[in-house]
Amino acid sequence: FVENAIWHGIAPRNAPGKIDIFIRYEEEQHYLHGRIEDDGIGLQAPLKIESHRSQGVRITRERLGPGGNVNISNRFGPDRQVEGVRTELIIPLHNYGAMAKQETITALIIDDEPEARGLLRRMLAALPGAPKLVGEADDISSGQAAILQHQPQLIFLDVQLKSGTGFDLLNLLPSLEAEVIFVTAYDQYALRAFDFAAIGYLLKPLNIRELREAYQRFRDRQTPQGHQRLETLLRDNQSQRLEHIVVPNQSGFRVIKLPEILYLQGEVNYTRFFLSDGTKLLASKTLKEYDRLLSDNGFCRIHQRYLINVKHVISYQRGEGGTVKLNNGTSLDVSRRRKAAFLHYFSA
């Protein structure tokens, strides 16, 4: 909401602005009361902002749970002129206490390299809500025995094992209820991993950020709120799928239909749009922000610098990461770490 105050309140003014943040702990009721006030343009903003804001409010209320709330309203001066926006949050701390008391997630590591198991063990211990490791294994036989004995909720599985592959192991367990995150040095098995409904495919050497994101995806799936949010998102995507975005520029803004976008290129704190008619636009937002907005609408981050519209892809050339070619003739590199996610779009 601080970010909203900056982008949707102060930034449109083209002048310096101010944001006040207040946090108060209510000991008797055991909750936090937060208030964010800006001196921006207020709620008389374009509909696109209102739609974005209402979605954010809905999702925040779901995350806060019972007893929590968020309210956004205009701030008025003595002459009843709008002087900005006030956002108030009620964050019930008992919900977080209950979350902390939930059953610990159980996990199992199956990898034939002792050093790799040790490194993953230490990295997992540093994660928020770290799982409880109930066992380790180094081949198919010991892996199958460990899964049947411990019934873990989550398995970190290497592809190449001493006596076969991780896929061979999974084929022995057709009724497996655990989720699987592959951890491997081989990127060529990514498509097959997704055939097994893996929630993550991490390449060695491991990246703590990617491990944390994959683990958080797993945790989000485990809560009723997570399932409810997923169902809500699916319904929203069916009825309110994003059709266009508004890109601000120096003279105002431009409304762009998503099919018109070939790809986006990150340029430090800016993003350059490349459109199908040959137009290039520079927007004062980062590529990461557009990735969040467009990743569920047919766009794929293939590189630290590139976010592409997969509908414009006409070919892919294999390589360490590979190269993708768009229908306007542009060729773009795919990074090794993002190759699996890109190929997943074409795995059906």
C-alpha cells in the first residue's frame, strides 16, 4: 500500500510528495493498527487504478483473515478539497500466532551426492517456516523406502540417481500425495518434470531466492486460504482476464492491448515496450513490476532483461539456455535458469 501511495497518489502529481506511516500495537486486543497517508491526487483516479486497488484490498482482506481489515478513503482538508488518501489496516496478531502453531511441514531429500544434500539441508534451515527434514536417501530403493516410511509432504528430488532417475522413482509411487521440487544440474528434463506436476525445477548450483520462491509456492498450496485464493484467481481470470494495460509517459499515458506487445526489455529502473507495429515505448516502471502484472496473461520472463508475449513466438533454438524467435524476426536469448519455465508454455 505504500507502493500504491507512491505510484497512484504522488507520482501523477509530477511534484514532490509526502507519505506518513503510523503503526500502533493494541495490547488488549492483540492487533496492529497501521495507517498510511499520502498527499497525492486522491481516489478520483482512472478506473484502471480503482480496479487494481479493489483487487489489492480483496486479496489483503483474505490474507489478514478473521478480525483483519483494510479500508481506503480520501483525506479532506478544511475546505473539503481532497488532500490525498488514507489507508488503514487492522492486522490481528492471533492469526499469525495460530499459523506458527500449525503442524510443521515435513520434507525429504533424495540426492546421490552427500555434499548436495548437506548444502540443501542448510539452505532449507534458513528459510522462513523451515520444513522438518524427516529423512534423506541417495537412490531409488532407499528413496522409495523413505517415502513410504515417513510420508513426507514435500520431496526435494534429484533427477540423476545412482540406480536410475527421479522419474523412475515417481513411477513406482502412482498414489504419491507429496509435492515434488526437482533439484538437479540438468536442465533438459524440465518438460518431463512438469509432466509429473512438479511445483519447482531448481538448477544447481542452487539459488536461495529461487529455493525460497518454490518453497513458498508449496506453502501457499497447503492452506485453505491458498486453495480459496487459487479458485478465486481462476474465476477472475476467466471473467476478468487482463486485455490491456496503461503505460504512463511524459505527456500522459497510452492504452496498449496485450496482443500488440511483442516483448518488454528491462533497462535498470525503466522498461522499454516493443510493439507489433514497430513502436517502442519507454515506461518508468521496472520489468519486475510488469512481470508481476503480465505473467498470468500469456507473458513469460525468459531472461533478466526480457519478458515476452508467448503468442508471438514462432521458433526456439536449443542451447545452454537457447534462443527464441518472434514473428517480427527478433531473436532473444533465454537464460539457463528461466529455460524450464519458458518450455512449460509449450509442453501441452
